Amino acid sequence: MNPALSCFIGYRYWRARKSNAFASFITFFAVSGIFLGVAALIIVSSVMNGLEGQLKQRILGAVPQLTIHSEQAIVHWQQLAATLKTLPGVRGAAPSIATQAMVQSSDNISAVQLYGILPDADRQLSPVADHTFPEAYNALQSGSYKVLLGGELARRLNVSSGDKVRLLSGDGVVYSPLGPVPSQRTFEVAGVFEMGSQVDANVAYLYYADARRLIRKAPDAIQDLRLFLDDPFAAPQLTPKVAQLLASEGLKVTVSDWRDNYGHLFAAVKMEKNMMSLMLSLIIAVAAFNIVSALVMMVVDKTADVAVLKTQGLGRADIMLVFVSQGSLNALLGLALGLLMGIVATEHINPLLSGVGINILGAGQLLPVIINPQQLLMIAIGTVIITLLATLYPALRAAAVQPANVLRYE
């Protein structure tokens, strides 16, 4: 077998002007299909990555990413937080408590997820402090009974800084002759935060001790720690490591992560991203069928040449490699153009859309874009594999040519 000779002959066939104009037409569309499919797959995948990244930052940055709950009070939580920070992927830990409640204003009432925090401990870890006024965040102090509301929630309740709202929690319910009575207390709105996601409509923050008093628990006892991660999507892998580390410290705890409340949302986003990638991959598959058609026509056109090459000593594998290399050159050309166009268009997608007057997310909002090198590599490898498989049938037909039958009347 002589791979170099076979590849050279395949290259000459690829460069030569084709006598069959229809075969040239199909080859052009095959290369164009791969080019468009690869470019579209890169653009859509990068935009979907950007949207997923924004959701991860705006939602998972504002809610507990990984939570540790202990039935007993954690006495030295600072030491435990320092120990947990030694785990790879853990940025830090801070006390937190969560409860579902109702928030009522003079105009409206709404359900809310309350988080009791220590602002000094959360300031360097949580992005919420960067999405509100510093004085509003600093106003959360023990005994002040102030609450920080999401922007959409505040608009729904028609309240602003300084207004009074009533918080009612079922966790601190007491039973009276008239039935169960939820724990409730009047709070002052310290301010609002805007994360630009659905948490603005159903999340509120208050000081840790005030949250504990609301649900009728000891205000200074710490039973829950909230862990902040470098990548919230790594929570499933970190959960057993955290549990194992705490077990070695002699602590019996329950570890949960963000998937309990927001797993369905990100699962839907992941499914949508996978389905979009599958649909766009079909463009590449259709282009690969065009490569099959073009190569079959080339085999028919070059039957006599194949017979002569066989008489000169080329084996079946050599003949197959001639046509595999020819089809692969078409695929590599389309892949190279698609990668170039996809990356350039992705990096300049917002100026391009603005130039034609298209605002997908509304005026003033830009499409988030994240180009993932691993995805680019997978797209390139997948395209090469699909096109290589498409060249096998024409190559096998060429290898099956019988020189004696073809050259009988030459």
C-alpha cells in the first residue's frame, strides 16, 4: 500500500476540472452545506453558551449553590468555612438560612423565598452586593428588621426604600384556639437589587438573626452554611466531597445544592441547546450525502482510470484511499471556511445585528456570547467523522472495479 501516491492522485482528481458539470454543481453544494452547517452550529452554540452563562451568573449567583444543614448548632463556623475553602472549586462559605414566606404591602401580596445572611461574610462572595446600592446592603443589621427585595418583587408590591412590608412565615407557626397562626413581623424595605433574572421576582434578603427570629429560632445559633463555588455546575461533583470532609470532622450534616430549586430550568436550557445542535448537525449530514453523490459520479467518470491504476499495481485499499482523500478535501475545505466564518461572525454578531436593525433581546441589550474551544474541537471532529463515513461507499465501489471487464473494449 502506498498512501502518499493514493493521496496525491486524489488531490489531482480534486484539483482537475470535472468533465461532468452536474458533479461539479453537487460538489459545490456539498462544500457550501458543510460551510454553512459548521458556521451556524458555532454561532448558535456560542450564543446558547452565553445565555446559559448569564443564567448561571444571574440566578445561581443570587441563591445558595451548595448548602450544609446541621441539626446541631455549628459553634466555630469560621474554622469550618476555612476548612471547606481548601476543597478545589470552593470560593468560600458563609452562614445562611432559607425559608419560604409571604410578603405583604398595602397594595399587594406575593410569595417569596427569604434568605437570612451575614452581609459582612457575604460581601466578598455573593454578587448581590454589586447589584444594589451599598447603603441598602449595609442597612441589613441585627435588630433593624430591614429587608432587601428583588426589583421585580418591589414593583409588584409597589414599594420602595423606606416603605413597610409584612413578612409571614409558615416555619414559625404557632397553634391557637382559632387554628394555626403563622409567624409575622413588619419589616422596612432597605432597598432593591436587580440581577436581571427571575430571582428579582421571588427572592428577598434580611439579616441572619432577624430571619431566625422570624421563624422563632435562636437568633445567634448557626445551623446552615452556604457555599459559593467557582462553577455552580460542579455542585453535583462537590457534594460527596463536602459530605466526606465534614464526616471526617465528626459533623453529621445534610448537603443539598441548587438543583433542588432550579435544576428543572437548567435541564430545560441544556435540552434546548442539545436539540439545536442536533438540528444544525443535520445540515452537515445532508451535505455529506451530497459528497456521496458527487463521489459516485466521479467513480463512474473515472472507472477506466481506476482500472488502469489497478493494472499498475494499486490494491483495493489504495483505490479506496484515492476517493476517500478526494472527498475529505471537500469536507476539510468546507470545515475550514465554516470555522473561520463561524468564529468571526460570533465575535461580531452584535455589531452585525445592530447594522441590519435587529434587536433580539430588545433595545440596548446585547446577545451574550461564549466561544468554547472544546465545542469547536468537537464540531471539527464530528464533521470529519461524518464526511469520512460518507466517502466509504463510493470508495468501496471504486475498489470493486474489475480491470478486465472495464478495459476489454479499450
